[in-house]
Amino acid sequence: MWHRRPACVCTGETPVLQGHTATDTRVIRVMHDLLRLLLLQDANTRVVLLGTALLGMCSGVIGSFAVLRGRALVGDAMAHAALPGICVAWFLVRDRSLPVFLLGALAFGILGIVCISFVRAQTRIKEDAAIGVVLAGFFGLGIALSRIIQNEPGGNRAGLDSYIFGRTAAMVRQDVWLIAAVAAVVLTVVALLYKEFRALCFDRQFAAAQGWPVLRLDILLMALLCMCTVIGLPAVGVVLMAALLIIPAAAARFWTERLGAMLLIAGLVGLLSCVAGASASALAAKLPAGPLIVLAAGACFGISMLLAPRRGVLAGVLRRRRMRATYAMQNVLRALYECGETAGDRCGLVSVERLLPLRAWPEPTLRRQLARAASLGFVRREGSLFGLTSRGITEAVNVVRAHRLWETFLLAQPGAAPEHVHRDADEIEHILPPHLIAELEARLPAESRPPDVPPTSPHALGEGAP
């Protein structure tokens, strides 16, 4: 039975289960601890997981607005500014009282925001520098005050180290109720003022034109951010609280372009990061929960950065590779078309040796592109010669049309260098949208030609080719 501890014998310093090696014993105990964690059998585990989950969800949601407003480091400044507030609260009550400490942290967090705003308004210092000045100044004051407290008789009772580095395992039921209350307030305000906050983040001038009190909305948003920052200090500490505000929001930004979806994803990332970090800390008793929570959030960010379908690094690499392959194939089709156009037969066959000088292609690259175009049905092969299929002609005409229209447009501009026109058109031909092609074609002089034939080249074919 899992709830009964198996009998063990001690051999030297390593307690070993009867009939098992030391490794087997460690594995069994890890499995036992994991089962107890999954079943939430420990009251303290339930409290810690619930408290950190609420904190991570709340921080992810409100941190999204801070990231979108370009104020991601404001939460960091608030967290560091809160430390002297906790110290001042200790000097006032001379006892460890979480509500009093949090009120002191809140007061100094707001004072830090006021100082940042004052420095920005009254000096030429930019916001990032103002945040750095306030962050360093308040944190230095907090460290100095904490040292004074620790040197006093009974100063160790203040437990200031837990507010600097966090002590998630010491969370009690009252802390969870407090976090739940703050999370409820923050999420309710965000739900009620979602439209106003969205306008504030993306178009402050539009919000002001609508008659909304943008200054008060901005202050309210910063107040909510300050509340989340202060309430998270006992769990992850001053140093790491900014991570809970920034990382989930930054990770969520990779997955969506809609604010509502971003808030949901950021809240979920924050919740999962806190649960994963606290669970890992419960299984490895010597590792603190705060850093593990931040590491879990960092892992979520790394996964998002690499694997997000549209904004991720891998998606970008694959997209660029596909674009380069498409552009290279379109260049091959245009070269085949212009060779056939010169010979008076668009479906004519061309050798690889005839194509190589046109764009200075390496022969293996050209052959790969021809093989790819043939597999897609754009090119046919007869022995060592290649020619366009009817489908390939249609695709090549579109590319040639865009190329020549842009050449003609550039040549019509004053000061255009004719020797650079071909190269510029060669780069833009692949991305011209249909409406712009239609507009360029409407500007051309009337030219009697079939609709499936591109405009005549403004220069002799082969001239100006790169």
C-alpha cells in the first residue's frame, strides 16, 4: 500500500528497502511522492498549487497589457520598489504581518511609479532609463534597510529574505484567499473595461477622441499591475516577480494576433508555469519553487518562440525556405519563357547550358529547380532539353508580366537608372499584388496583344540581367 512506508534497513548512510538496491529505493520513493502529488494528498501541496496557479493566471493576464503598452519593465520596477516598503512596514509594527507588509509594498510600488512618471515629465530622460534609475535606487534602499533590520535584535523574525527570493512552500491558506481576492478583482476589472484597455494599448489617440479618460485608465491599469506584483512577492520574490508578468505575455504573443486570445493564452501559460514549477519543487525538496516557476515559464517561452505556427523561429525559417524555393523556380520559368520568346516559340526546348549564363546559376542548383518544376507540372523534359508546359506558360506569363510592368514603371520615373531597372524588377516581381499589377497595366499605352501575352520588354532580352 502506498500510504504505508515500506520497511527499510540502513547500510551505512543509505537507507535501502529490503530486497532492493539503493537506486530501486530512490525510484520507488520518487514514484511514491509523484503519486501523492498527483492525487493532492498533502494539504500544503494543495494550498501551494492553488495559490501559485491563481497568481500565474492573474499575472499573465495583466502582464499582457503591460507588454503591449511597452511597459514590461514597470512591473520589475514596482517589485524592486516594494522592498523598502516592506522594511518600513516592519519598522512600524515590529512584527511579521503579511497584510501590513503588503500594504507597505503597495504604497512604495505606487511611489515608484510616481517617481518614474515625474522623471519622465520633468527631465529629458527616456522611460527605460527612468525605470532603471528608480529600480536601482529603491532596491538599493531596500537592501540597506533590510540589513539594518537583520542587525537588530529579533530582526530575523521579519523573514525579509523570503520577499527577496520568494518562499512558495511557506504559503498558507490565508495567502491563497488573499491571492484569490486580488485575482478576482483584477480579472473582473479587465473583463468590464476590456474594450477601453484594448483601445488604450493599441490607439491611445482614438480612445481620447472617444471621450474616454485615458489618463485614469492608464493609472488604473498600472494599479492593477502593482496589485499583482505586490501579491506575488511572498511566492516568487522581488527578483523574480517581473518574470511572471513578462514571460507568459511574451510567450502568448507568438501564438496569436488577437488580444482576447492573447489574454487567455498568457493566463494559461502563467498558470501552467506556476503549477509545473511548484510541482517540481515538491518532488525535489532542495530546489526552491520561485526559480523553478520562472524556469518553467522560460521553457514555455522557448517552446513558443521555436514552434509557434506563424511567428515562431522554425515557422519563419520554413517560410523563408519556401519563399526562396518559389522565387528560384519562378526565375527558372521566366528564363525558359524568355528563351522561347526570343526563338519565337514559347513551348520551345532549351538546354541547361543555354540557361546557365542568364542568371549565373550553379548547375546543380539549376537542375534541382528544373526537376522541382517538372514534378509540379510546370516543365517538361525531353532528353537533355527542357520546355514549358501549358501550365508552366501560365505561371511564367504572370511572372514576366509583373517583371516588365515594374520595369516600365521605373523607367518612367525621373532619375531612374536604366542599368538598375532590371535588377530592381527582378526582386519585386515575386511579391506584386494583383491589384497593383492591374493598376500598372492600366497605365501602359494601348497595346494590341492577346490577354495571355505579357507586355513587350522595354529592353532587349538578356540586357541588364544579373
